Amino acid sequence: MAKEIKQDPKQPKLDMARIPNHIAIIMDGNGRWAQARHLPRVAGHQQGMDTVKKVTIAASDLGVKILSLYAFSTENWKRPASEVSFLMNLPIRFFNSFVPDLVKNNVKVTVMGDISRLPKKTQQAVYDAMKDTEDCNGMILNFALNYGGRDEIVRATRKLAEQVQAGDLQPKQINEKMVDSHLMSAQLAPYTDPDLLIRTSGEERLSNFMLWQVAYSEFVFMKEHWPDFNGELLKKAIVEFQQRHRRFGGLKNK
Ligand code: V07
């Protein structure tokens, strides 16, 4: 049965000339997706990882420059040990099953967060994924792993304080650009700040994700659980983004 794809004339079209450079996604709803199917929560995480793969390729094909994904927050350690242990295996499984596709698509992996507290095998998988894709110069797939936005700002503050204490910096020299360059997102320059932030599964909170960087981002909240997300829903979120006026505190459209 051939599926007919119709363009709804009332529905605005995707403007390929205005694809956001940096998209950040809070991948919420894996547990709820599983519970609704009477499956264990980890089945949702497993399915969620497959969604990461599909959405990564979709974003790369659209010409997105940076895709930042919130995979594990500093709060997630409070979950049952069995779930945490499953989550810690996902970077390993992701690495084993997907790095060749990333290289084929010229996608480079980066990570924000304190990975030194993760199990050694997980750290190794993360380092291997970064190493094997370091020469790719297409889209950057940026995982937030054991990441917290306040923690990131605290660490940047500490580094600046150390420079002041060493006598290399005057407090009055500290400015936004300097704070920016000490955040974990500095490696994403010149696209450190998400243009579009998407959260799935109906919750409308930031949950400590990229607090500094989302100062001017458009937020799009979608009801679908992350395992049900896909390239079409990504396009829908981008169309919504393109419908909005971006003001940056006064000036319309930049
Ligand atoms: C995780 C799958 C996606 C839904 C949200 C939670 C579960 C990919 C990674 C990953 C991280 C670093 C890396 C390579 C892959 C991942 C965790 C959870 C902890 F270098 N998906 N995914 N890491 N989920």
C-alpha cells in the first residue's frame, strides 16, 4: 500500500534556508513509554537509544550544525541501581553499534559533563567514540552525560577565581564572553548557544540543562515520549521555531 504524502496547505513548510544551527533536546519519557506498554523502564531507554540514532541522521541530513542531547543528569544517580547500571551500559552499546554510521555521516561526538565519575568501561566507550570521530567535520553530536547546568557554571566560576587568585585576572575584566569560554559548551564554538530547545513527553521544565546557553533559545515542548520521536517530529519542531519571531531583546529577526 503506497502511502500518499500530502502537504497540508494550511501547514507552514520547512524553510531549508533557516535551519537552526544548534538544536538541544531533553529526551524525556522513556520510562513512561515503557510503562504504558507494561515493559520495564529499561526497555524505554533501549528504544530511546534507537531514537537517538534516527534523529542524529535526520538532523545531520537537514544541515543542523550541533545536536546537543541530555542523556544523563547529575540527578539521575538517584534512580534504582539496576536502572543506573543499564544506563551506564548505553554509551558502550551505542559506541559498538553506531560509530561506523557516525563516521560515514561525518558526525563528530563530543561530551559535556563529569565523565570521571562514570564506570571505567563507560568512560572508555565515550573516549573511543570521541577519538574515532575526531576528524569528522560535519554535524557535532554533543552528549550531556552526568551533566548539570549549575555545576557547569560553578566550575567555570572556580576557574576564573583561580586566575584571579594567581594574579592573572582582575575581577572587573570578567565578562560574558569569558564566562562562556570556560563553560563545557566552549568546544561547540561558534554555536555554543542552542537556537532551539526541544523537550519531549509533555513536561515544560529545563531541569538544569544548559542554563546559561538557553538565554535566547526558542523552547518547543512536544507531547510525544522520546522513543516515539522521529525525523518528522524534528521537522515539525523546526517549523514551529521558524514561525516564531526572534527578538534578542528588541531587534526583530536579529
Ligand atoms: C542514553 C538513550 C537515549 C534516551 C535517554 C536516556 C537513555 C546515547 C548515549 C551516549 C552517551 C555518550 C556517548 C555515546 C552515547 C546515552 C546514556 C543514556 C547514559 F559518547 N543514548 N544514551 N547515554 N539513553
